[in-house]
Amino acid sequence: DFDPVHSHRPFCLAITYSGGLMRVPSLYQRIAQEAPNVHLSVRAIDPPEQLRELLCQQQIDAAITHVPPSDSCLASTQLPDRELVLI
């Protein structure tokens, strides 16, 4: 079980488009409230085709992108009220 309040785990999030980087400050703020000891790093990824390899090699933990993955081994969900996908 993941306990965000007590976790000290680092996470790496990839974003595949420049508009997503504008959402990072609010994401950091939310993490500071919900998981104060978690360290989040954010990487801009271009081209987005690199996502599958980076996820499979565990170089990133999650990604936000406009394009859902075509690989059935990757779990994804569409973020509410957005045309974004979290992988």
C-alpha cells in the first residue's frame, strides 16, 4: 500500500508537450500538501515515442501526454475534463 503522507519515494513524471509544463507548479503544490516527503522530478520528453522505452526501463514512473499508448502492457487513463492521458 502507498501511504503518501509517510512516503519518501522519488517519482519522475514525463510530459510530452510544452503546455503540460505550465501545470507543474500546481502539481508541486498539491504534492506538498498530500505527500510532503515525496520528491517529484519532471522531464520534458520529445519525441513522445520515447515514452514506452523510458517507462519500460523504469527511467520514468508516469507520463502526461495527448496520445494514449498503443502498447497493451501500459496502463493509462484519461484525465477528467482534459484531452490529456496519464500513462
